[in-house]
Amino acid sequence: MPTSKHRAVFEVNGKAVDIEVESRTTLSDCLRHQLRLTGTHVGCEHGVCGACTIIIDGAAVRSCLTLAVQADGSQITTVEGISFDEGLTPLQTAFRKHHALQCGFCTPGMLMTAHALLTENPDVDEEGIRHVLSGNICRCTGYIPIIQAVLEARAAYKKPENA
């Protein structure tokens, strides 16, 4: 059976990508296997666990449910794209401080979901954080350290009042 290839042009972590993919290639597979951005983890492949969460045009999205061709024309941010060259971001620092990770498998998806949430609503309360992160499954830490880390990181996402 012949495969159907399509061109997709998008931006990943600020870099232009022009790639040819099979029509059924998921964005998670494209990121991991073709672009070698392995920070995006693939767990359930059904959009349930949240490990593959990335940001597309400002929204947290399950990359295992998104076809690479659907990303054409989009701006994509993966976990590799939220880091600073000089060190950890305030969100990553809070995760480390609160021991909000153990095996690390869910961590990229948790970070991306929390980053999207805090970018949109840096004043979110604990209930709001719990609600948004309820779509991300963690089998190791429990959620208390993760919630504490996101609560602490809120301050870094607030805009200065005179801006």
C-alpha cells in the first residue's frame, strides 16, 4: 500500500521547520523521531495521560492526538523550548524544590500544561490548578508537590503592574 506524504511548515521552539511526513504521522512521533525533540513523552497514545502535552499557538495540546500535518502554519513549543540557556525556569526550579517529580516520565507534560495555564492565568488558585492538571497522570509523586510547585511559580508569570 503506497504511503501518502505531505509537507508541513511550522515553527518549533522559535525555529522554522519544513518537513515531509506521512499523512498518519502524529505530531508526537514527528517531534520525537524526525526532529529528535525527545522531551515530549508518549504514554497512552489516546490523549488520556498528558505526557505528550505541548503548546500549539498558545494552547496546551496532546501531541499524540494531533497529526503533524495539522500543525502546518502553527507555532509549537515543546518542553525543550521553555528552558533558559542560563539555567532552569522558575517553574522548573519550583518543581525541583518541591520534589514534584520522581521518574520524570510525566514531568514534561506537567510542565507544559502548567506553563500554558500560568501564561494565561498567573493568578490561578489551587482549585484551578488541580482542575487543569487533572488531565495529566502521575503514577509516582502524587499531586501535592506538583500543585505546590505550580502555586510557587505563579509569581514568575505575573506581569509588572506598570507594564
